[in-house]
Amino acid sequence: MIRFGKILIALCISFFILGSTAYAQEDLHPAGQATSKLLNLIKQIGGKPTQSPDKISKLSNLALTHMDMEIISEKVLGKYGKKLTPKEIEQFQTLLSGLFIHVAFPNSGKFFAGLDIRFNKTSQNKSKATTPILVTHKEEGEVDIEFKLHLINEKWKVIDVDLDGVSMRNNLRSQIYKILQKNDFAELHRRMTKKLKEAKGNP
């Protein structure tokens, strides 16, 4: 049986990027600026271990506004999304957002604090853009990361992140598929709800 904890690995792929940043935000492409704002928020989440849970939650909620969870949820569910009711899709998006807020952002913020970041030139194709970043880790060396964004309502929002060519969204979708191939949505909902309650300290 696939443990839901594996899904969190995919969630965290998008946030292996914290610490000192060698860039001037005003020199970045607007999509790069959106990425930098997201990273700065995550840096704040992980930069102060003594922060209150309420403060971390507020920062995490703000970080979530820089991501398009509707698109991410749609792509993660893939073909199974067509089999769900609008209410079930809404429930999935809410739970996935909660896991980002209470698990992915805080855990990644703490674990990856102190890494060096270099922003490279953003490429844009109509309403989509890719912001590449080079992260230097003292033990792992250099890691290439690409933030995928799209323009919606005049705002650039993250819809995927590639870590050395591995897509966060595709990785997460693979785990979701393994669950839904053997179980119904109710079981997926149960596992996600359980993990979210544990993250909030309510097992």
C-alpha cells in the first residue's frame, strides 16, 4: 500500500531553495519577481525556529497566493479529475493547499535554510514563463531548479517546479494515481485529511 507520506516528498520538491540570494529583484523579469517573492516568504518561514505557529501559518498562507492551486490540482488529478464531482475536486484542492501550508512550506523552510541561490534569465512564451535558478549546497553541490509560471489576471503564479529535471507536479500525480488506481476518492481524502491533522498537531 502506498503511504501518503511519499506524496509529501513530491510537495517538498518545489521548495529546495532558501538562503542568501545574489540578485536585485528590480532586475528580474516579472515572473522572476514573483518567484523571488515566494522564496523570500519561504525563507522567513524557515529562518526563525522560534516563530509562533500562527506566524508561520500566516506566512505560509501568503506564500500560497503565489501559486495557482487550481491549475496544480487539475494537473495532479489528471484523468481522475473527470471522474470526480465538483465538490470532490474542491475538497482535493483545499486539502492539497493545506498540505502546502502546514507541511511543505514549514518543513522545507527549516531544512533548506542557508543555501546559496542564483537567478538566471527568465524565458517567456506568451502567457507562460520559466525562471531557472541555480542552488549551491555545500554537500550536494549545484542543483538546477526551474520554476514554471503562467500569467493569470495580470499576475504570475507558479504552476510547477522542476528539480534537476524532475517535475514536482508529475511526481505528485504519480503518487495520486497509485492511490486512486486501487482505492476510491474517499480513501485519498482520508489519507490527506489524516496527514493534515497530524501536521496541525491534531492526530
